[in-house]
Amino acid sequence: MSVFPAWGAAARGAWCLDPAFAYLNHGGFGVTPAAVFAEQDRWRARIERNPTHFLTYEVEDALRTATVPVAKAIGAAAEDVVFVENATTGLNAVLRSLDFEPGDEILITGLSYPAIRKAAYYAASRCGARVVEAKIPLPLPDKAALLRAVAAKLTIRTKLAIFDHIASHSALLLPADELTRLAHEAGARVMIDGAHAPGQIPLDIAALGADWYVGNLHKWYFAPRSCGFLWVSKAHQPATRPLAISHGYGEGFRAEFEWTGTRDVTAALATPAAIDFHESLGGVALMARNSALVREAASMLAAQWRTELTGPSDHFAAMATVRLPLGGEATGARANALMRELAERHKIGAAVVVLEGALWVRIAAQAYNEIAEYERLAALFAAAS
């Protein structure tokens, strides 16, 4: 696969995006390149030639082969990585695998993704445990404030701490390694929610020291939806099981996750092509370019609107969240209506969220974006600033 000569408009044709649409929300659900869809179709055609033979004799080897480039990309050993449908599924599998007791605590932060927060509360409710939330000040003044807020909530009762690597709504890049060490020193096990990290920042998961790490591949690594991974440290693999117990039960960590019943495995099998595509766009260089573009765009928006970001500029990778210059009520319904208006009336895709009683917009940068698209967004709210 050849390397693209340029980013921005020169690369946009590799995706099926509406050419009139400024798509600034790659972090929402990802956007799969046409070449990766073609690879997925190739796998689908191969399976359909003889589904029984493929799903009986070939699928295990095919999935294990596909995990090799994934593991290399995220800094892990292939035998420690399994495919899951998405990060939420992987995290739920871990929560359901753990035995909590009355009085145990699950620590999350105020930055946690709503679905993960609900999963933690559900797991705690089944056995008399409780969820403790570390309130994180926004805008975040510095990393030290984050670490202090978390340290204040860790106790001898904390059995599991769940930390974002890149928080979804605030877009803040968190020090996952330092948070892990902090929790381990308190005697807690650690799960990192890396839904947005793979492909957005360089990863060395094994070096983080966490017990579990979940991530999506259909966002920043361009895999088809739905495709994510679960990495588990060797010490916890024997007790970590998928949500659906099936024929692989008792046959080892990878075998249990590889066969959870009949499902479409083509998104996972197309992942090596997706990672190759990411490399063709520059790989680590693309990550750095996207980060530089989003920081430039976010600073421009905040300056034109006379507002603020959710944290210091060096706390963002390829996403950033900027407060909108709007007063009035800040509700989920209003945020949803505004996001829909941006898309349908103005042909701009961006995530509108509620944080700290205000409306904010989260922008993302990918290979197909350029600064003029963010300038379109800036102009829409210039009169309100």
C-alpha cells in the first residue's frame, strides 16, 4: 500500500465521506477507509464459500494471525490479546469476571465514559460493593490536580480502579502509567479504558503495568465496526472470561474469547489491513500531525469564542474539547439538538457534550481534515462570543 503524498483534502478520497460535510468527529465511531472495507469483503467472500469449513477449522488460526499486527501496534504480546466487539464489551467482561464482596469499592473518575460508569454501578450492585468517584476539576489545571483527586479516593477497600487513557467527553489524555502505579500502591487492581487511544497515540501497553486494558480498533486504527481488543496481564488471564460462555470454556484465555458463538469475525480479520492503511498514512507521524492540527484548531476556537479548553494544550492528542460561547440551560437534550443542527443545517460533524453545567464541543483531527473545516465551525458561533 503506497504512502499518501499529503494529508487533508489530498487524502479524503480514501473514505466514503460526504464531500460537502466537515467531519470533525472521527472519535465518535471512527470512519473506515474504502480499502479496508474491500479487505473485509474479501474475508466475507472467503467464509461464504464454505462457512462450515472456515468456522470449524480455520477461524481460530485466522484470528490468532490477525492479533499479531495488533499486538505489535499496541506494544503487547499476541498471546495476551483477544478481539472483542468494542471497549465497553471488553470492560464488562472483566467486571463480570471479578468477585466483589460487600464493602469493596470500584473507583472511577468524573471523566469516565457514561456506559462504563453504568457498568461499574451494575457490577457493584450485584454483591453489595459500591462505586466511588474521584471528582476531577474542569478545566483541569495540571496533571498534579488529577493525581491528587484520585489519590484522595483510594483506600484499602478499593479492589478495582478504572481509568481512561483518553477520556471521551473531555478528550483529556491522562497519565495512565502514573495512575496505575498510584492504584497499585494502594493495593487495587487496574483496568485502563483505552477506547480512544489505539491509533491516536503510540502505545506500549505492557509497560503501563495495568492488569487489564481495553481499546477500540474501529476508531483511530480504521478497522471496520465493531472491532476492539482486550489485553490481560498473564496473572489475570485464568480468571478473565467473555460475557458469553461457550465451547471454549476451560480451554484457555484466548480459546474462550475466540469462540463465544456464531458471530461476524470479518471486522477483526480485516484489522491487519486497517493497521497497514494507518501506516501508509504515516503511522506515528500521522498521530503527531493529527495532534498538532487539533491543538491548533482548539486554540483558534477558544480564542475566537473567548472561552476555554478542558485542560492544558499538552493534555490533548487528536481530540480536544472547547467550551461553546452559549448561555442558557446545558442539558443533554439541548446538546443533542445542537449537534443535530450542526450536522443537518451546517454540514459539520462534531460532538456536543455537557460538562460542568456548560455546553462544550469536542473536535477530532484525522488524515482527511484541514484547518479550514474548523474555521467553518468557529464562524458559526462568532456572534455569540
